[in-house]
Amino acid sequence: MNAFLALLRKDLVQHFSNRRALIMSIAAPILIAAFFGALFGNRDAKLAALPVAVTDLDGSTLSRQVVAAIRADSALALTESGAAEALALVKAGTLRASIVLPAGFGRQAGNALFGADPKPEIVVNYDPSQAMALPLVKGLLAQHVMETVSQSVFSGAGTTMTDLRSQVAQNSALPGDRRNDLMAMFDSIGKVTARPADAAPSAASAATGPSLSVPFATRDVEVGSGPEQHYNSYAHSFAGMGVQFILMMGVDVAIGLLTLRRLGLWKRLRAAPLSRATLLGSRIASCALIALIIFAIIYAVAFGVFGVRVEGSWIGFGAVLVAFSLLTASFGLLIAALGRTPEATRGLAILATLLMVMLGGAWVPSFVFPAWLETLSTFVPTRWAVDGLDAMTWRGLPLQAALMPVGVMLAFTAAFAAVALARFRWEE
């Protein structure tokens, strides 16, 4: 035990004596986590309007009304241009999407409202790198087209009920029962719109006329760990960046082990009355302790400066930190066991670390992954580390929510350590 503690003390002194490397290992995750937290965490900031273009090939009254409605929407920044110019801007990444209203849109849209004519096809060209904006653009487009077309139909400004009734009556392709039902509906709508209102309409309603609109309103309720708690994006960013840079520290420890092996230090230590378990166990313990200390410093800054709080279980939070620290130590030893030379191992180890970090949701949340990739990420230990830290901080979940992440990380730790102890070579 005295030899084990001496080796452990030597590793700690050696690591913390390099002040420049120590400062970088602490400052880098804090600065990057602060950047990502500020980038995604300003709930009061106004979202930038999506830049889109519209090309009106119809030029009818109805198409101009649709363009005006889109322009008035604060979620979109609309420009009008030709189809070729708009497509070029989308390809260049200047616009998120371009909307092309086809020729004949004003005539066909009103008739297609009740199935009298085929539906006009609106082309939406979108930037594939911004595919998440497409549902928003299509949803707002559907809302404005529906409201504008129904207003035109019911007010008589465009296709009237009489015109639709005549077209349905002459459409032999429609089943007789459906044709009769549609004509009866047109007659009823005509009676309602022709009936004088009980009170004088306002200037706004008189100008717009009746129309169909979205039949509901929404109320946004943020789901937090309590009635007074809100999502703190710094909690997730500090978890992700802490996991990334501590894993990087594990890679540095592994490269240090390979360098010591090249210098012949391991051969000299093996000549001493020290067992294999004592030598490698002290490296695992020292690396885990260093990782835990760095993690504690990083979260101390997160708590004191950025308002991160442990809304869940402190015991669970500590267990996740300890489990990931042990995982980092065994991961570093695994790299040292499988690596041949420091130069060849460093690049592969950094690549493996970055893949683990990306798949673990440290850079971007895992819910934006494709379904197959999100399933694959559950087999990556960093995913469990980030999820466990999120659960204990801003999600405010109880201790039970930390048991699965801790158990999975400890299982990976045991597997990495077993392979490392079996494959570790004392000479290069």
C-alpha cells in the first residue's frame, strides 16, 4: 500500500506541477462551454427571421394577397425575385428556401378548396444544410394560403360560391351523392354569407371578409425541474465540454505511459518488488483522481459564474462524476495497452475520442440524430455520462435516474480495464 500511495502521489505532483497544461485543461472546457451555453441559452433573445424568397408566376389578386400575408409574418424575411435568381441564392446559402407560386394559382386554388379542380403545385426549393427550416416554411405557407384562399372564396372577391357550385354541378367525374352534398353545402354557405350581420362590422372585418383560420391558439409552457426552474443551457454545455476535455486528458495520460515505456521506466519499475496490479492500478487511480478534481473545478465555475444548479440528487451527481472519472482512467490505460508508439497512437486516440464525444451528444443534442444513429449512440459511454449529468442538473430527476448511467459507465470501465491489463506490454 505504501508503494501504491507513493506512485499515486508522484503522478498527482507531476500532473499538477505543469501549470500551463493544467490551466489549459481547465480553461478550455470552461470557455467553450460558456460559448455554447450563451449561443443556445438566451431565451429572451428574438429569433432571427428565416430569409426566404417568393416568385409569383401568377400575378393574380389572390397570389398577391398570399405574398403580402407571407411578408407580414415576423418569422420570415421575404424577398421577391425571379425563379432562377431565388434558386441561385438558395444554392449559395443566402436564403433558406424559395417559394414559387405557379401560373393559374389564383384560379385553381379556389376551385381546389372543395375538390372541384386539381390542386395547384407550389414548389419550395430549400437549402439541404438547413432542412430543419423546411417544416416551418411549409407550415407558415399552408396557414397563409388557407386563410387567403378561404377569405377570397367566402367574400366573393375571387372564385365565388356560385362559380364553385356551377363547376361541381358540371363535373361528371364526381359521384352523385358527393356532388349533391357539395352543392347543398355551397347553398348553405351562400345563405350565411349573404345574411346581414346583427351588428355593424368593424372596418377590419369588412375589409377582409370571412375566412377560415387556424381553429386554435397555443400557450407555451416550459417544463423544468420545478415551477421556478428554467432550462439552463450552460448545464448541458458544461457537461458536454467537461466530458470531452477530460477524455482528452485521458489520452494525454495514455501517451505519457507510452513515452515512459519507450524510456525504459517500466522495466526499471518491474525490477522493483512491485506487482503488475500495483503499477497499473496506481495509474488508474491517479488518472481518475485528476479527472475528478478537474471536473470539480469546472463545475465550481459553472455553479458560481453561470448559475448551473444540481436540481436533482447531489449523490447521483457525485456518482456520475466518479463513474466517468474511472471510465476516463480505464480508457487511457486501454489506449496505452493497444498503442504501439506515442506518435501513431495520439492521432487514433484523438479520433476515437472525438467520435465518442460527437455520438455522446456533447456537441449537439442526440435528439437531432437520425433514428439509427441515436440508437447507436446508446452503445457509447459518453452518451450516458452527458445524460446522467443533465438528469442531475437542469432536469432535476431523482437519484434513480443516475443509476443506469453510472452502471453502464462502470461496466465500460471494467471492460476497458480488463482488456488493458491483459494486453499491456512493458516494452515497446
